[in-house]
Amino acid sequence: MSEKGVFFERELNGVMKDFCRIEIAGVRDVWEGPARPEDLKRFADSWAAYKNKKKKPKKKGTALKDLPGMTEPRRCELELNDIETVEDLASAQETTLRAIGEPYVELAKIATLQVEAAKNKQELVDEVVVSAATLKTIANEVKHEPADNSASS
């Protein structure tokens, strides 16, 4: 039987730990738990690839853990599928997400709403900045206009 070891990081009792998932070809069940020394030896290539990936800088964007409805196991599952930010999840293919599980399709919808809300928020902030600058310009023009004394006569 062909065995595959996949390493990932997950929170355990408030501390980030290295975990291992062992999958056997043709068997639906998987074993998942904290990485053990025997796992590191048994799947040395996967462990080396995981360590190299861990050294790479994280993608820019909103962290998956900040998405409403996101749990630690779901975050890990998405990261195992190279979906590391809310923006990645919002732009992920639905077929890819369905292969992982139906809840991930719903999380993608939430992610899309959050990305759109962030974009709209930035557009609103830009609009307020422009309005404030316009008001300041008008205030300066009014301040420098000569006084109209015709009302006093």
C-alpha cells in the first residue's frame, strides 16, 4: 500500500505545533496528530518540503482565521490546498472547494462578501478624503473673499 505523509501547522492548547496527516491510497480513513519523530523519519521528503515551505514568507492578505465561521481544522485543510488568505478563498474554484467539502463552498461565499466589503470600505474612505479636501478648499476661498457690506446700508 502507498502511504503519504502531509505535514502542517495547527494550534494545540494555544500553541502552534507541527502536525502530520497520514493517508493510505485506497483507504478513506486518515490518521492525523502531532508530528512524531517516527513520522519525520518515515516521510523525510515531505518533512523537508514542509520545512522549506514554512520558511517562505506568508502571502499578503487577510488571515483565514479572521473569517467568520472559520475553525482551526478548516483553516489547516485550506492551507494544505494552498489557500492561505481570505482573498485566496474568495477567488478559489468551486470545484476545488467541493472536492475538499461542501462547507468550504459556503466559506468561500463568506470570503467573497468580506473582500467586497473591504473594497467598498476603502472606496468610501477615499470618497471621504476627497470630500474633506473639497470642503477645505471651499472654506479657504470663502475666507479670502472680500466682505459684502451692502446689507448694512
